[in-house]
Amino acid sequence: MIKNYIKIALKVLGRRKFFTFISLFGISLTLVVLMVVTAILDNIFTPRQPESRFDRVLVMYRVKIFGPDAAMTGAAGYGLLDKYVRPLPSAENISFFTDTERAVMYHDGKKLETRVRWTDGAYWQILDFPFLEGGPFTHADDVNAKQVAVISEDMRAKLFGNARALGRSFELDGRMFRVIGVVPSISVTRINAFGDVWIPNHTQKNPNWKRQHGGSYNAAVLARSRADFPKLRRELAQNLTHYVPADPKVFTGAEANLDTPFEAFTREVLGEGGRQAATMRAIFVLAALLFMSLATMNLVSINLSRIMERASEIGVRKAFGASSRTLIGQFVVENVVLTLFGGLIGFALSIFCLRMIAAADLLPNAMFDINLRIFAYGMLLATIFGIVSGVYPAWRMSRMQPVNALRGGAL
């Protein structure tokens, strides 16, 4: 029976081309917006190379140092992380790395702007960068303050053109660094991996960098499994109860959180609290439902108009004994077929839009795509869209009196 409904639906959609075009336009436009936004969020928050292990990584981007009359919130210093985060017994690995910092390089008489990140050897074990040349620097390279660097593919092109970079040197901050590895250029949406140049922490020029409690450092804590997340958070909280401030006359304690990247994002947007991630997910879902409800109401209106056009057909079906359930099922299937066509068109348009966004280079190196998971979500939304927007018009249709329907009467 479903097969027959689908055949009828295809014939009806082909017969009423104007209504079909208007419906497909609204459906595809709605799904394009939803799929493009979903693809961008998926690119930012879903673990993927070089952050493919981040399904079991907790990050620490902010610390609050407070006292009776003062408080300071910002990125942590290396000294605080080294003393209170490194001893976490349940961690598999821990890395401390800075935010990207803008710097100016001079090479062959050219002035180049770049984004530098200071990291340690563990950074390359937690993140899984593919290397185009060479490899990462190690813990020993960092501790011994070797002036070595990993650079991005884009930076290689700026420095050395099409030539290989391995073993060659460049000047940064008045010092010469030797290239030991080249990685593909990373999207700016990968906030823990993005950069142009990565150099060892111990090459910092500031003589006090290892003792600072406030600074520009982040922590990435790799857990053995997600089940260890609560334990790691308790261990950090316990360590911070013994916090000794660098300036005890002003500050007395410190607070910090180990979050998933999504939780860290919601904490930045919504502020402190216990359920930021759940609240942000609810906001995303509510915004999607509200956006879809507008398109749903428009499609309901179009469907009611289509029913009026088919009043005589419905009257004949009812006169020959078609039940209300049969008529409702047929019309809902027709509507679902319509929305699935709209979903396929929306899928194709979404790919086009994402490529246009990437080509515009609004976000450096951003490569947004629609994977099978997003495609499945889109088709599920299209199906729900078709059912919800089709049920009420179908129910109204089923209540038409055969005599009035044959005369093309009102619903």
C-alpha cells in the first residue's frame, strides 16, 4: 500500500507543479539553513583530526584567582598548571600550550605575520597531526630548549616556496629556529590545534614564565576513558584547595574547571554555572524548532490549498468507501515524499553553500563538510517536517463530507 501511495504522490507532485515548486523551495531553504549551521557546529565540536582524541580530553582555558578584595579571571600561567594540574593521578597524558600569539618574522628580506604557539612534547602525543615532512619535537627537545619548530603547510609556502622545509631555518623574535616538521594547515575552528608555527615551551624569552600563575597557557588532559572525567575534576578541585598564591597579600585561593571543548565554549558564552552544556543544547534545539515551525506553518497553508484543489477527487474516494485513516495515510505519505525531495535538494545546496563559505576564506583554512551523520539528521528532519506539516491538513481532508467534496465545497 505504501508503494502505491508513493506512486500516487509522484504523479500528484508532477501534476501540480506550482504548489510543488513553492513547497520544495520552502522545505529546501529551511533545511539548507539547518544543515549548514549543523555542519559548522559539527566541524567545531566533533572530534576529528588532529583533535580526534578529544572525545576523552578535558581542557582548562580559564582560572579564577581570588582574594577578599580582588579577583582575576583569565588564562593560567605555566607555574599554576605545572603545580596543580600536572599531578593529576588519573590522567593518561597532560599537555600545556599557549594560545596562538601573533608575531612578525623576517625571511629573505620579507616581513611575514604569523601565529605562534608554544607547546610541549606531550602536545604532539595528545593531538594526532599528520606530518607532511619530518615529525614533532619531543619532551627532551622542549626541556633542553632546542630552537626547533614545526610549521604549517601555508607557512612553508611563505618561507620556502615549493621547496622542502625540513632542516632549513628561519628567524623568529631575533632567534633562528630549525624546521623539523611540517603539518597540513589547520582550520581556525580547531582552536587547540590551529597555528602557523609551533615551538618548545622552554624557548620562552620571559625568565619568569615557569613561575607565573596568570598568563596565556591552556591545559589538555587526556583521560584513559570518559568514565574518568568526574575523577579528574575531583582531583583538580582537591589540588586547588592547597593553592598557594604568588601574591598572598592580595589573593587567597583559585578556582578552575576541566571541561570538554563544548562545555568550555558554553562556559564562555553563558558564564559560570552547573548546567551550561545542557542549557546551550536546549537553546540550539529550541532555535531549530522555532525556525522549523515557521516553515511548517507555511507548508500547512499550502497543503490546505492543495486539498481544496483535490476536493472532487477526495469526494469520489470517500463515496467509494475510502476510510478517513486511508486518506490521512495517503496524504501524509505524499507530504513526506515531497519533504524528502526537498531534503535532497537542501543537501545539495548545503554542500554548495559550505564550499562557498570555505572559498570566501572568512575563517582561515576552514573546510566544512556534510558527513553521513549530518545527512541522516537532515533526512530525519525532512521526514518529521513532512509528517508534522501533513497531519493537520490530512485530518481536515478526512472530515470532508462526500457531497460537499464532490461539489468542491469548503473544508
